[in-house]
Amino acid sequence: MKALRSHAIGGPETLSLDEVEVPVPGKGEVLVAVKACAINFPDTLIIRDLYQFKPQRPFAPGGEIAGVIEALGEGVEGFKVGDRVMAGLGNGGLAEKLVVPAGRMFLVPDGVPLEKAASLLMTYGTTIHGLKDRGHIKPGDCVLVLGAAGGVGLAAVELAKAFGARVVAAVSSAEKGEVARKAGADEVVIYPREAMDKDASKDLANAFKAACGPEGANIVYDIVGGQYSEPALRAIAWEGKFLVVGFPAGIAKMPLNLTLLKSCDICGVFWGAFTAREPVKFRQQVEELFALMKAGKIDPLISETFPLERGGEAIARLESRQAVGKLVVTID
């Protein structure tokens, strides 16, 4: 079988398509024929040894997969050969076959394409945990989403609307703004891609305030970081929640006096650790996501698909912040 693997620290161009042995599932594991692997921001970090977890090389990136069970290991219950499943993993997904712990898998409901299933766990899973458990979202809230046209950003727009919030989408272009509006955003703010000086940062803060309204944003969902975080924090409401989700634009240095002035909270959203610490709640949230999908309230936008041998291109496209929605590697 083939796997796209990292042999040395580096960017997507360092990945190589290798011929490897088919793995054998052990106790409590299953062998999955991977049909779709969604690309996420951690994939850009893990191959550069910049992620929280550093797997032993060689390894295949790809932490979100969907496929079909080919074999069961000892003691596996609740699954059978031929079942369509999805799973969230740290890595390993950019391969034709993959051994997955049964406890990490979910059955994919009938009618849900495997490409969509592979695009659900990390983006929508992170977001439902962030908005509900960390942001304590409620109907009528105003939610400001930075990076609102990416996979996680669109999940935030859709879920916030599903939970009864008003959504302000912050994006880097008018084209991305239209994507966010189609997902349900009520207002769009376009921020500059180039470096901002103090005046430009103040102008962006004022634009956020104008879009959010006089009370400000009850929740800021920050997927971007860098120079965009402080202007967003300045637009937060009294006792608002600033959710730190990711920082492809860099780790922001926040003026903590603003947290006092707004009596607001800055909260981390570490979904991977949450799934391990609270597996029962995690599974309940996945079931809620499937219910929302069935009701037509969420629908992962897959903007591009790539074959396995071009998986590095998908990672590079996401790394350059050019992607809209989800990028998925499909495996025949």
C-alpha cells in the first residue's frame, strides 16, 4: 500500500509517497481502507515539528479520516467489516490503509458522503466544544469570527447561527466574505493581509465595533491570531469570551489591561485534549453534529480535492492561507 510520509523536518515539499506494508490491527483496533482525509492546520505544523505532539518518523500526516472497515482486531465490538466510519487521529491519515483504535471511531450515517464525514470532526468538533463549553453561547449573542472563510471559520459561522447567534465574519478578501455570507454570516469585515501600523490596527478595531454593535461581541472566535487579535479584543462585550483557537498569523501579545476594562475572559480551546479528557461528552457532541447536519443546519464546504500523491500540495495550499472551506485528499 502507499502512504505519503515525512522522513525529515520540513515543509510539504519534503513528503514522499512510499510503498509500505499493510498494517495489522491488534487488540481493540480495526483496519480501515481510507477513502478521504481532510487537511487541517495541525498538518502544516506536525511535519515541521511545531505541533504539540511529535510522532516518530517516518510518519504520515493527516489527522481526520473517513473510510471503510476491512478487518477487525481481537475484542472489537459494535463494528463490522464493511462499515463506513470516520475517526480523528493525531496523524497517519494520508495512507491507503490505517489501523485505528475502535474507541476513536464513529459510524458514518447513511446518506453522508465520506468526504463530508472526513471534514466534520476537527473543524466542527473544535467549534462546538469552543462555542458551547468555553464560550457558553446563547441565543442572541453576537459572535465575531476571525478567519471566517476557512474550514474552522465556516464551522463557527454555521454553528453560531444554529445556536441562535448573530455572526460577524472577519475575512481577508471580498470573495471570502461572500463565502461567509452564504454560510449565514450577518455582517462581514475585511481585514488587511499586509502588516498593520497602530493607526490601521485602531481602524480595524473600530470596524469590528461598528459591525458588532454598541454592546460588542459576546464571543470572539479567533482562529487567526497575530496582529488581528488585539483589534478583536477591543471590540469584545462586557464579560465577553475571547476564544483562542489557532494562530497561523502568529501568537498575539495581548494588552491584559483590556481584560480588566471589559471584565472579559481569554479562553483556550484545545479540542484534542478535550476529546481525551471527556470522551463521553465528545461523543455526545459528535452525535449533535450529525443531527445538525441531518437538519440542514451545517454542511462542510469542500472547495478542493486532491489525490494522495498530491497531498503535499493540499497542505501547502492550507499553509499559505489561500484555502476556502475544507481541502480533502481522496483515496481510491
